[in-house]
Amino acid sequence: MNGATRKISFDISYSTFFKVLLLVVIGLLLYLVRDVLLMMFLGIVIASALDPVVDFFQKKKVPRGVSVVIVYIILIGLLFGFFGLVVPSLVTQIQQLGTVLPGYLNDLGVFFEGTSGLTVAQGLEQASKYISSFTEKLDEAIVSVYEALSAIFGGVVSGIVVFVISFYFLIQEGAFKKMIQSVVPGKHRAYARDLTDRIQTQMGRWLRGQLLLGLTVGILTYIVLSLLGVKYALILAIIAGILEIVPYIGPVIAAIPAILLALTQSPIMALIVLIAYIVIQQVENHLLVPNVMKRAVGLNPLIVILVILAGVKIAGIAGAIVAVPVATAIGVFLGDVFEERKEREKAIEQETKKKQKEKQKEEKK
């Protein structure tokens, strides 16, 4: 290059600059209102799950507005029933467990020290110290179950907003579809309408199936553990129901605390609980999942685990809740993209074969 310095210049038009600037501004605005977008998306998912129930009442000649009100009265009644019947007992069990847990960990430490060496015992001893510190402030931490739940779901106001949004999308039939169409160019609106329908259907199926699956597994777990006489069966059952959202890993994680608590009663009880969880898992895999989730979205279990972890990292509990529905929507769109690509490849292959045949005919001549 003879030591010469090369000057590199970039010619960027004003239109390109403003397009990039516009994208940056839009991205910044979306980031600033991410909580609102999250609540809106949760509302859409809930509306998608409840829509078939509203349609059922409409088929019985009930006006849509009245149908939506009936569905929400039933839903609110179920929520209040849950708060009134389950939550007080749950809080009592959590407080009791927090009080006795350090002693349980010491007992487990002694057991593992005699059977598996010092490593597990030392770990449990350290955990016992943390639990002891935690239980000193347990009463302050759980002032009421409603405050605890509001912390989990981002506040009572956010929960109300989500339900109001879902109510709007239900009572205004096709509201989500119309909203999407309003921002899509005219030539793509037919596809956007079809895509929106399929995404809502898949999200609704997933949420209904997952709720039913978690509820069924939770009830089964509670009944079995109660019959076996395992303490804190309600806590363990709720853990089992919630962790159903995580394929493969969830049931295993849910079984660990149950087995450890049963071990504080007796090794035989721990073995029986292990067998019980295996049986429940087999019932789930061979009976519940094929019937409950057969029409739900068929995402790869590994993808489900990854998107849930990503959701927790990005937005905590709320992120975990919306992670799979978001992945579902993306999956439906990508399915169309890959299907279109297959059709293009098939058309190219047919065109290539046609040209080869024409070439062969010419060569014969």
C-alpha cells in the first residue's frame, strides 16, 4: 500500500437516517411501556382461553355481552373460593413449616451423615442456619396472603387491569384481530387475520390445557399425600401443580421436597412417596397429557424450558407466565415461513425437473 492512507466514506441518505432513528425511538418507547404491553398480552391470552366458553353460551342464544358477564362471574367466584378455602390453610402450613424446618434439616443432616458422609449433612446444616434466620422474620414477611399474592402478580391494580383488558377483548368480538389489521398494510390483512385467529386459538388451548393439567396433578398429589399422612400436603400439592408448566424437570423438582419431608417421618414413608410421585407422573404422561393437551400447542419441551427461563430472567414471574404464549405466537408465524419455504423449494424442484425433461427432449431431437 506504500504507506498510503485509505479514506473510507459512508454515504447515508436522510431517509435511511430517519428510518433508523424512528426504529430506535419506537424501540425506546416500547421499552418504556413494557409493563403495559405485558399486561395487555396477559389480557389477550386470558381472553383467548375464555373465548370458547363465551362461544358456548352464545350458541345457547345468550347475547355475547351477557355471556361474557356470566363467564366473569363464574371466574371471580372460583377465585374468591380459592382465596377463601385454600389460601388461609396454605398460609398456616407455610408458617408451621417455617417454624419446624430447621429441626427437619438437622434430622436429615444426621440421617445423611450416617449414610452418605459429611457433604450432604454439612449442606443441610448450613441450610438450617439460613432457615432459622428466615423464620425469625417469617411473620413480618407474610403479613397477609393477599399482600404476598399481590407481590407475585405485580400488584392488585395490575391484576385488575389485566382482567379489564381481557374483558374488553372478549366483549368486543374480534378486537385483537381488528387491532392487528389496523397496523398491517392492506395487501397483508387477509393473512394477518388468519394468523391472528390461529395464534389466539393456540394460546387459548395452551392456557386451558395447562391450567387443567396443573389443577388435576395438584389435586391428585394432595389426595395421595393426605391419604399417606404426609405433613404439609397442601404446600407440596400446590408446588406440584405450579411446576407442571415445566416439562420433565418440573415434576422431578416438585418430588424432591415431598420425599425429604417424608424422610423426616421415616425412610419407608419417603420410599412410598417416591413411588407415589412416579405413579402420578405415569398417570399424567399416559392419561392426562394425551387427553388434556392433545389439541394444545406442541412446542418442543426443551424450547418450553428455555423460554420459561428466559422469561424469568427478563420479567420475573410475569415473564415466566407469558413466555410460552409468546413462543407459541412466534412458532405459528415461523411455521408459516418454513411452510412457504418448503412450497417454494417444491416449486423450484418441479421447475428444475420440467427443464431437465425439456432439455432431454431437445437432445433426442
